[in-house]
Amino acid sequence: MTVAAHSFDAARAPADAALEDWLLARHSCRAFQPQPVPRVTIERILSLAQRTASWCNCQPWQVAITEGAGTQRLRDALQQRAKVPGSTPDFPFPREYRGDYLARRRESGFQLYGAVGVPRGDREAYRRQEMRNFALFDAPHVAIVTTDEALGEYGAMDCGGYVANFLLAAQANGVATVAQASLAMYPEVLREVLGIGADRRVVCGISFGFEDRAHPANSYRTRRAELSETVRWIG
């Protein structure tokens, strides 16, 4: 398997250059500064993400945004729940990673562990790093994205488009993000703490804030597969 960053033509229109720059700069931030993002900036990000295309324009996403004490309550509840084995996500997690998917997952994990100094095979250190997910990587905010249960998997797919646009809109506004499927492991906690209705299904969370650029967890970048691995041309 070949995974590498793509090269791009330097001769680009200004608008194209801006979009490409945001796409290429965006990464999963796993250490944040404590200061909150101004409400006006968050609302700008949400307004841009709201432009996401959806099936029949249903716009199935609803988003709970935490700040201040709300973020800390959720952080405390998730960390406590994560100490207990078992999880009940609203959407099934992958049954198995194999082939290229397993290789990419392993490479990404080893990059993170290497950056933060976790030795291979140190299960206790792995667990400590895993728990950083439920500390929200010290982010001042988290967005929990849900869909209506009646819309099933296609509602979740629309929410996936919303999440991608939220990440890009945040990048364009100087805000770092990390999309977290791990938070969807405990939907009962999210419902209790955030008041999410029983008719909503949790898709994922997005922790966000200003990046701690000095933290080693933010010092590496994952790679992307070549187009030849993911695209077939049919003439």
C-alpha cells in the first residue's frame, strides 16, 4: 500500500487556493488551549456548515454545543463512564479492520503513540492515551451531532457531510478540531448530560478550540492514499 501526500499545481485561482490550503492544513487536533472560542466565531462556523447538502434537503443534523461548565460536566461524565467496560453506540462500530484499512489504522495509531512517547506494547500507556478522548483533549468546546432515528443510515450519511463541512469551516476561521467517534460509544451519557431526546441518534462528537501547537500530539500529520488506490475510471 502506498500512502502519500498529493502534490498540487501551484497555478491556482485565488478561491481554489484558499479551499486547497484549508483542506491541506486541516488535521485532527489532540491538544487544545483552554481559552474559549468567541460565540460569534462558533456561530459563523455553524452557519457555514448549515449549507451542507442533504437528501431532499432534510438537514437531519441537530448539534449540541458545550462551553464553560457544560464542557466540564460532559468531560467528567464521559471519563467516569469510560472506566466501566462495554458500550452501546446508536450506530454499529466497524466489525473488523482488515487489509489497507487495518494498515492505515495501525500507521495512524503508531504515529500518535510515537509523537507522545508511548512505547509499543505498553498497554497501560495505550489506555491513558485512549482516555484522552474522553477528556476531550482539553478542548473548551464539543459539538455532539445527532440525526433523527427515523432517517436511518441516510440521515447519518447527511450528518457525515455536515461534520466534514464543520471541520473545514472551523479551519477557515482559525479553529482546530478533532472528530471523535469515541464519544458516540456512550450515547446514554450524552442524552443525560446534554438533554438529547430519545428520538435522536448520536453520530459523533467534534471537540474544538484553539490548537496547542507546542504539544507533541499535534506534531505529526497522517498521510493519504494515492488516487489509484481509491478511484476507478470507466470509459
